Amino acid sequence: MLIEIVMFIKLKVHPGSRKAAITKKAEDSYEIWVREEAERGMANAAALHALSAELGIEEKRIMLVKGAHSPAKIVKIM
């Protein structure tokens, strides 16, 4: 029997920052600063990459569910 565990995490992303950083705000919430600008999905990709490194999981297990054009995002971890 295969059980798939799914988790949703809230992100607040700050694109175009001077330095890249990530802060855990709660069990299901992170604030992420990325150097990439918010154009052509570059900041979203950088934020997902930073989150995968922080959680120690593969990037392909993280999916952006809501907030592609907003600083407030929700991602699904599979």
C-alpha cells in the first residue's frame, strides 16, 4: 500500500533583494528573499529552489498552487 503525504506551505517572496535568505515563520510558513527579479517566473523558480534546499527535498516535489503573480504564494509539497 502506497501512502502519499501532501503538505501545503505559505510563502512570502521578496524578489530583487540584495541577498538571498530564507526564514521559517511557522510550521507551514516561510519568508524568502531572492536576488532574481519578478519577471518571466525567475523569482518563483528561485524561491522554489531555496525552499527545496531548506527542506532537503527534490525541487520536482514542490508545486506552486497559488500566487504566481503575487508575493504571497501557496505551494504543495508531495
